[in-house]
Amino acid sequence: MMFSWISSGFPLFIFLFFVVFFRAQLTYWLGRAAAHGFISAEKRTGFLGAIARWFNGPTPRKGAHILDKWGLVVIPLCFLTVGVQTAVNAGAGLVRLHWRTYTLAMIPGCIAWAILYSLGLLTLWTSTLQAIAGSPWGWAGITTVLLVFGGLIWHTRLRRNKESVCPITPSDSESAELSRSH
């Protein structure tokens, strides 16, 4: 049964934003709890034992390693992936990243995730990435796009630097005077 208010548009976006926001926060706080020792695999069975074993396993450690290597930019970008998001969010908790810093870094990712899911674009996004990653033509296309953008940025900066050069140069006599006074 689908509620009519959630079927599409802005209400769906808001709903999905809060779903991913609270899911990411829960994963972060479970990582914090694991790092603090509240969740210990010792003598635990059942659901809590399974959670403790997962947080002491390779996935959150991988997320912590990614965070350590790439920094905070990984947090919003992880929401554009499938399979890395939980690792990074748990890793942020394991490394005990400050809550405010984590939350501010995560909000743009939550917005992007909610947009992708509410518009049904996640399937398109992941299939495009998989197609590009598995194809030499895809890599050539990505390289071309990056080179074009890099060239445009370089050209713009070069032009800006040339325009910012002072057009008035001191004459030779003024240069000599300046060098003598110093």
C-alpha cells in the first residue's frame, strides 16, 4: 500500500532525506559506540553480538581507512555509491569524528541521495558508472571530459593572471633609485 502523499515530488524527497539522514546517523552512532566499547563482541550473542562483530570487522575498518586517506570529502561522496556508504558512516563513528563535523559533511550527501532516489536516477547512475568502469571507451570519455575541464580552468587562470599584471612598469631610472634606497 503506497500513501498518496509520498508517491512523488517534494514530499517523497523530504521522506527519503530523513530516511537516509537517520540511517546514516544511526550507523555513525553505532560506530561511536563500538569505538567507545559499549558494543563488545565478548560474551555477546544474538542481535547485539552480530552488531558488535560487524563493527569489529573489515567493512567499518575499510571506511575508517578511506576517511583517513581522503578526508571529509568522502562523507558526502559516499552517498553516491552503493556499498561504501555504510562503511564510511560507520568508519566516521569508529574514528570518533566530531558529531557536528560529520553531520555538516553528511547533509549534502543526504540531499544528493534523496534526489537520486526520489527521481529514480540511482539505477541510471549506478548502471552508467558500471558501464563506464568496465569499458575502455568509458575511461577515454572520462579522461577527455577531465582534460577539457582542466584545460578550461588552466586557460581561465592563465588569462586572469595576464590581466592582473600591472601595466605600468617603472622606468630604468626609477628602478635604479629604488635599488639604491634599499
